[in-house]
Amino acid sequence: MSEVKAYGAADPKADLKQINIERREVKPRDVKIKITYCGVCHSDIHTVRNDWGNSKYPVVPGHEIIGEVLEVGSEVSNFKVGQTVGVGCMVDSCRECEPCKHDLEQFCEEGMVGTYNGKDKHLGGHTFGGYSEEIIVDHYYVLSVPDNLDTKAVAPLLCAGITTFSPLNHWKVSKGDKVGVIGLGGLGHMGIKFAHAMGAHVVMITTSPEKAEDAKRLGADEVLISKDKDAMKKHQGSFDFLLNTVPVGHDINPYLQLLKIDSTMCMVGAIEPLPDVHGGNLIMGRKNVAGSLIGGIKETQEMLDFCGKHDVVSDIELIDINTINEAYERVVDGDVKYRFVIDMESLRNAN
């Protein structure tokens, strides 16, 4: 084992601070990665603060990892030293259940192993994430990063990106479809970019008129203010697909009325109860409400390749690791356009 510097929290009320953690030795199937950038996800904050009630401490967050290969195991042939790679939200799964066999490791029946706060099969205890100098990952869960992309802006693609790409891809959004993206934040801004790159007519749906200009800069063709009842009525029954990125419980009934017959609204933001859904909004039009997590490893690689082809990356603000606690407060306040990314050299240079 080797000891590396990291940033972690000791309990739900503690600030993140520098700590030391242990990484395993490189095994035959492993890739050792020097972490260069790590995105900041709202899930990091929820886990640090134990909002979901299942956190294990110390928590070292970070599952939007970009880095450089330092070493590969004896059985690894698909990565080489010096290559730029990524690691997303999971670092292992059973690989034997039906979801795993169908490239849906995110739905592993035994439970995928999260990049942080998952069950560490090698060292025992729980996994530590990307707010650290290095990470060692089974090569199956390592991703190739296209050379033409800005690597620091690629980091959030490994969570925010695949969370929005996967449902758009699964429901086969394509040229000419009318797609609504509900909510403009870390997820919503990627939803707009992907739907636009797929050739859809993209409508940003928001409660905030002041977000209209930025939505159009990101690729939206129209902006629909959901509080404007006349505008909502005008769009009723016209959407092929709705991507709902709102991160809290909210009334989805007005949005269901926007869908065409047999169309779907997919939830990717609110991991909590939703207010009552009126059955008539589903029955009248045979409409669907669905949910989606991240994608499997195969689909995540497909997303990165798509991004390389269409030059899609996240809008980011680069920060030093010593400002992470302030960054968390800004995420909670919605004060970032649209994702923070940590320059991990700042950790290596820390005393």
C-alpha cells in the first residue's frame, strides 16, 4: 500500500480538510492514475453531509476524475503510461448479474461499487474518491478521453454528462425531435448541449426569465417560462421528450401536459418524494414518467466519444482544493456556471 494526500470530512458537520489515505498496490488488472482534475458534484455534498443517511467516514468525495496513467498492471493492454483517462461514479460491480452482462453496471444487482463510500473489495472498509493525488482502479472501469477536448472541462462529463446523455440516448432523441430540458444548472446545461448536438429542437423550460440568454448560448432554440400559463398552454401536447433535472421535489403535473401521446418525461434530478401526480395527466395521452441514473461503462465511453466528435464539454469554474468548503456553499446557493472543477495540482502543492 501507499499513502497519498487527500481532502476529506471526518463527520457530517465537519469541513473538508487535508488528510492522508492509503491506496492499494497495483494488481494485474489495475491502472494507477495521477489525478489532474476532479469535478465537484452535488452528490459529493450530500454524502459529506450525510443527507442520504448512509455515509461512511472519513468521506473523501470525487467521482468526476481526469488524470494521467502512471502505471498499468501486467494484464492491462488497453491503456498506457502517460495516457489521459477518466474515472466516473463507479469502480467495480459483480459483472455476473443480468444488468452487468448487458453493460448496465450502474444497476448491478449486488450494488455497484461507488468511487467513494462504496465497499472496498481490496482493502476492506470503504472507497475513497477523487479529491486525492492518485487513485488505482480496475482497468474495466477506466475511460479513454478524446485528445481534442479540454481535459479540465471533461471532468463533469463523468457524472453530470452521463446522467443527461444516458436518457437522451436511451429514448433515442434525434434530429427533428422537440426536447424540453427542465431546469438550468449543472445537469440542465449538459442536457441542452447534448440534445442540441443530437439535432433536436431544444426548449429550455425554467421558472427564471433571466436564464434565457444563457440557455440560448448553450444551444437552446427557445425558452419556455413555466410560470407563464399562456406560454405553457401554447406548448401543450407538443414535446417528444422531457428531461427533468430539477434537484428537489416539485409538481410535475404541468410538465406532463406538455408531452405528446406516448411520450416520456425522464427524472434525473430529484432523488426524493414528488408531490401527487394526477392520474389523468398520464392516462390522457398514454404518457410516461421514468427515471434514469448514470450510464454503464460502455455507454459512458460512447458519450465521451460523442463529445469528442461534437466538441461538447461542461462549462466550468476551476478552483484550488483549499477553497472547496466555500465552493460547496456556492453549489448549494446555485452560484456556479455550471460546475466546479478542482485543479488537483493545488493538493500536491499543499503543505
